[in-house]
Amino acid sequence: MIATIARREMLLQARDGRLLVTGLLVIVLIGAAVIAGWRDHARGEQERSLFAERSYAQWLDQPPKHPHRAASFGIYVAKPESPLAIFESGLRPHAGRTLWLEAHSQTAFSHAPADDDLAASAGLGERSGAALLQLLGALLALVLGALSVARERETGQLRQILAQNVSAARWVAGKYVGLAAAMAVPLLPLAIVVMALLLTVAEAGERADTVLRAFAAFVGNGVFLLAMLAVGMTISILVRSSRTALVAALAIWVASSLLAPRVAAHLARTLAPTPDAATYAKAIGTEFATGFEGEPGWDERLKRLERATLERYRVASLDDLPIGFSGLRMHAMSEWSDRIAERQYARLLAIYRRQERIRMAAVAVSPAIAARSFSHGMAGMDWPHYRHFADAAEHYRRGFNTVMNDLIVERTRGDAWEMLADRDDWARVSRFVYQPPSAGWALQQAVVPASLLMVWLFAGWSLLWIAARRLRP
């Protein structure tokens, strides 16, 4: 029975033609965005590769100088992008792709996760295929659902159908399946084309991971659209006219897809404000000088280091040391500043987590937020992926800083400071190589938005079932 009703609904939609025309228009817009993303990705990866080569060459081509000055000169590194970025740009327009690594500062992107929805809520300004699919697909699903039952009630067909002793719940289920299948008809070829493009972009070793990420992203967006279709059909059952149903569907779309993400982002920034750059730097400087939780500040730590070093080498003054004390001092300074930076960064991450919880709480009225977050995560363009890259870059920064400080220890004696290192010394620092996380890791990070999407789908089905049981002509 349900299959028969679904086939009838698909046939009606095909004869009507409006779904076909609207669907083709949506596909053309999404396809254009995907092609633009494909070109941007290819150009961006070429530029990233060239940038990485020239940045490392610039490091090697430094003239002879003191190692600490070389560490302060620093190295730039760039985040590689998943092939799925051709479909989902995520945080890239707001967070950037490069980090500058230098001796005295822990690496971090300046972008806060809550900033994403402020930009993404612009909606039509988004160029990515995923953003257009979520925005226009949700509108199409809500409108189709809103007109599905109300229009048949107005034409009198609903009375005739129910008079034939057809179960209202089965009839609604059949219409839902038919509309979902009708929406999938133009979207499936698009998914195939996108998958083909992804495989041409992906390297041989990352194709399996890319397919898993893409499949998960398509399923996540599909769950979102199915939930919106259920909401639209529920509205259609509860109201008496197609005009009222259409107005209600449009109001829900504007509220959930355009307004709610922006309001959630503003609430997150208001209830969990992030410190500005000056305040953040001041906090680090204060703890560096004065210490924290009983830990002494830098001056006291330096005195202790001097005493311990003199006792270790059994000399009367720093000038008598057989190694370079200035290198030991730089090691100690780096270790102390890194500890403080970790503390401050942990506090910043705690704020970011509170912002994310506030944003996810808004999913109660806007599944679009969860759909965006999940899509960003599968594309490797969300905050956890940027953090993963930043952590790897920070590990690399500490490594080359250690190499430079070791040079000072090796090449100086006593409390001397001045020395020169050259290209052979710079070559001790290897090229930065980053291994992106797997699709499984990405799914673990996206458990919350994925779960919320499923909650919305089951809630939509439950409401539709309850409304169907109360369906009257």
C-alpha cells in the first residue's frame, strides 16, 4: 500500500513539473558552486604547495645570524585541505589556512568557532555547494511538505481517498516516501558527479578516506532534508489551507535557516566572550613574570637555574661554564613560556567549548546548525580539524626552537651570547609534514551534531505520525 501511494506521488510530481524545474534550478546552482569550489581547491592546493616550498627555502636561505634571531624569524606553514572542501568550504573563509611559527608565541588560529554562524547565516552569500544544498534544499523540502496534504484537502481529493477506507497513516507515509524519492531523483546524479570530482582530486592514498567522508556528509545532509520534509508535511496536516501552510513553512525556514544560526552565534559570544588579543597577551605576560599557583615567576626561576647549573658543573661563575649558559637560559625560558601558553590556551578552549554547547543547544529550534556543523566536520573544515593542525604546527614549532637553543648551548661558552649559525645549521630543522586525521576521527568529533540530526529526524517522523492519525478531510 505505501509503495503504491509513493509511486502515485512520484508520478503526480513528475506530471506537475514544478518540482522538476525547481529541482533542476537548485542543482544548477549547487553544481556551479561545486565547480567553482573544485577550481578554487585545485588553485589553492597548488599555491599551498608552492608556499610551503618557498617558506622552507626562505628558512634555509637566511644569512648567517644568531640562532635565536633565526627562531624569531620563524617559518610559515599552511594547512592542507581535504578534497571534500570543493563541496564544503567550512571555516576557511574566516579562519584562513596559514600559521606563522616563531620562538616566543604558541601557534593558534585567531578564529572562534562561534564566528562561523555569523558568516554562514548570511545564507545566499555562501558559495559552497553544501551551504546551498542545506539552504535551498530545506526550503524545497518544507514547501513540498507544506503543500502536500493541504492542497489535496482543498481540492476534495483527501475526502475521496479517506472514503475508500485507506488508512490515513499509511497514506501520509506513502506521500512522504514519494516526495522524498522525488527530491532524491535530481540529487543522486549530483552526488555521483561530486563523488567523481572528489576522486579526481584525492591522492591515491586518501581516496578511501575521502569516500567515507563524502558518504557520511551526504547521509547527514539527507537526514536534515528528510527531517525538514517531515516538518513540512506535519504543518500541511494541521492547517486547513495551502496558503497558510506555505506561509508557516516559509516562516520556519527563515527562522531556522537564517535567523537562529545568527542568534545562536551572538548568544554564544555574549554568554561566553573570548578575550581580545591584547588581554590574552597580557595574561601570558603577567603569569610569565609573577608565576601561578605557587610556581615562581621568571626572575626566581632564572636564579634557581643559575644556582643549579653552577652546582652541576662545580664552577664559581657562569663565565667558567664549559657550555653556553645562554642556551640553557633560552631552553628554560621556552619551557616556562610554553607552560603558561598552554594554561591560557586551555582557558580559551574552555570558552570555545562553552560557545559550542550554546550553539548546539540552539539546534532545538534549528537543525540547520547541526547540519552545518556535521558537514563542516566531514569536510575537515571545522574547528576540531583546525585545532588538530594547529597542535601539529605547535609541536613542530617547539621542535625547531629546541634545535636553535641547542646550537647556542653547543657553540658558546660560559655566559657568552653572540655566535653565528649558517645554512647547515638551519638544515637541522626538517620540513614540516602534516598528516590529517582520518574519517573515523572526524566522525568521533561530530558525534553531537550527528546525534542531534537523528533526534530531529525521529522527532519529525513522530510528529508526522501523530498528526496523520488525527487527519481529517
